[in-house]
Amino acid sequence: MDKIIIAIDGYSSSGKSSMAKALASKIGYRYIDSGAMYRAVTLWAMRNGLVANGDVDREALIADLPKINVDFRVMPDGKQHTLLNGEDVEELIRRMDVSSNVSQVSVIPEVRHKLVDLQQELGNGKGIVMDGRDIGTTVFPHAEMKVFVTASVETRAQRRLQELAAKGIPANYEEVFANVAQRDHIDETREESPLRKAADAVTLDNSTMSVEAQNQWLLDLYHSKINA
Ligand code: DC
């Protein structure tokens, strides 16, 4: 059976990464977290004094883009980690300070072009599940299966808080809620490939769905696509 490309887009903390990961592992596809790539570039910019409190030195970051290499590697624990110039930054890129700056870095067209090129290369061989904001619209407009995931801001802020707590990363609900709402706004209103449902994507509002139910929903959709 031919392998396909599966694009899963949606709002911050909508649970799309967990769904995408679970599906990829179930069907033996490669999973790519495109948000991790934007987070890694943001971490690089922060470390080099090119972004602070949402203010980005665009010119300097654009000039430095060739120095930034983002990659993924499966670790001995079986989990895929994000590498920034060879360094494992998987945990660092999930921290609140990175979350607070990542949308501002993601609006820069040159950053997007670099990462979209890389994402398209990774999808070359098909057999891939990629999650993000513009995967079904810009990165893989011809993806055979497209899903757009959404949930209320309150639900997503709660989920993010739990995720951070599980990793021992300090945060409070108000801070997380404000960050989720602000990222929604920036992601939806940026000029270059804003967060938007592709015309041929299937919408999933998982506000009241269990993890098991959404994973099953996604698997059923996959089977319906490949058997079509
Ligand atoms: O999925 P995430 O929350 O880890 O993504 C982090 C940020 O990266 C998000 O606020 C917007 C940006 N992003 C993007 O602009 N395009 C993508 N394809 C994925 C993420």
C-alpha cells in the first residue's frame, strides 16, 4: 500500500502533537513536530541576544539563519528529540520563555521559508505525519489527509499547564492562558502562511474528547482515506 502524507494543523496546545505522534507510531510513519523547529530557532535567537520579551532583531536573525541547523533524532528511550546545531534541546524548547517569544520569530518570512524547505525535504519519501499551523495549506498542500484540530482556549491552557507540570516546568494558569491566547492571535493574523484550516481539511474539536477517543477518531479517518 502506498504511503501518504498526513498534515495535522491546529491551535496551540490543542493536543495535535499527541494525536499525531500516536497515529505515526500506530501506522509506522515518521512523526515531525514542525513547532519544535520554530521553537529551536527561537531558542537560538534568545541565546544570541536577538529576541527578548517578544522584540526580535529581525535583520540580525535573518543574517544568522545559515548558522542555525535544526534536526531530529530518535533517542534510546524511543522518543524523538529536537537538535539545535547537534545539541539536544528537546526540554529547553518547551519552556515558557521560548513559548513567549516563538510566535514573534515565526512571523518572519525568511525563518518560515527556511523551515518550510526543511519540512518539505523531510516529507519527500511520504509516510509522514507532520503537525503545525500551515502544514495542510503551505508545506504540503497536496497532503492526502488533512486535519484541523481545535478546542476552547480554557481547555488548551489547562492541558498546557498539566503538560508543563508533568515536566516539572514552573508556570501558573493565568500566564499560560495569556500565552495561548496571544499565540492564537499572532498565529492567525500573521501575513505569511497564517494558521488557517485548509479547504479540504477535516475539523476536529476535541474540547470534550478523551485522548483515546481522539486517537481512535484519527485512526478511523486514516483507514477511510487509504481505503477510499
Ligand atoms: O506547536 P507549537 O505550540 O509547539 O508551536 C510553537 C509555535 O511555532 C507556534 O506558536 C507557532 C509556530 N509554528 C508555526 O508558525 N508554524 C508551524 N507549522 C508550527 C509552529
